[in-house]
Amino acid sequence: MSHVQLVTADRPYFLALKGSNVSTSTTVSPYVLKYATATKPVSSGGSAVVPGSMNYMKVSPRFTSAGTSPSIRVIGWVWCGDSLLWIPNLITDVTCTLDTSSGATINGTASMYGCSSFTKATGDCKIFNATNLGTTGFFIVDTVGFDLVELAFRTTTTSATANAHLGDI
């Protein structure tokens, strides 16, 4: 009889971008569109790209209060050796409600606020909203099979500064 053993890589909580934060995209369309590309995706233009996880990834985004209607889209990237292309796959898209009762300084930017609640617009994720102010909500996405995971940050009117705490579970 064969046996299957699941192993979880345990990376402690980490920042999506270390040493700097990202300015959110304020494009008229919801996000910068993503297409298959021969160029490996990198952090730029409102997005942070991190290595994929073996199982699930816990996402706790942070924004400054400058932007309105903060949201985050999670995209999984897979390398296809047959076509020599990186293929994007939408994992989820959520809108966030900031908890501005207390902020933290991250990468030299003061008042980076966590989110107290999330609303899933599309895709799949498990949402854990905060039960009271002063605590931070988070959501979990399934990243099995993705070589890279991109977090695309967006606000609707004014650019804000954003980052996210991530963890493998």
C-alpha cells in the first residue's frame, strides 16, 4: 500500500518587499493586465513578486491611508518549458477595509495600516476578518503549483504605499 506524506515548508512571516514598499496602481481599469510573457515577472509598477509556496500562503496586506478603496489581486505564475513562457493565473481579487486605529512603520514608511476586513471580488480565497479594531484580518490563498506569486496592489483615486506580510501554512 502506498502512503502520501504532506510536508509544509515553514517560512516565518516575511515581507513581500524587503527594504522598500510599492506605490499602488491607480489605473482606470482595475489592474494592469497580465499576459503570458517570456520575461520572468519581477516586482514593479504596483506589484510585488515572491517565490511560490508549497501549499497555502497567508496574506496580510498593509496600505497607507492616502489611497481610497484599497484592493489586492493575487496572481500565480507558472513557467512552461514547452512554450518558454511565464503563464499568469488569477488566484483571487479582494477589496480591503483599512483599520486606521494603529499603524506600523515598514521599510521607513510610517502609518502602514493593516486591513480589518476583506471582500472577495473574484477567484478563490479563505477570508479571516478581524473581530474588532486593533487586530488585523488576513486571507489565505492556495498557491500549490505556482513558481511565483504576484501581489498587485491598487487604490482607486490617489496612489498609496503598500506592502504585505506573508506566511506559508
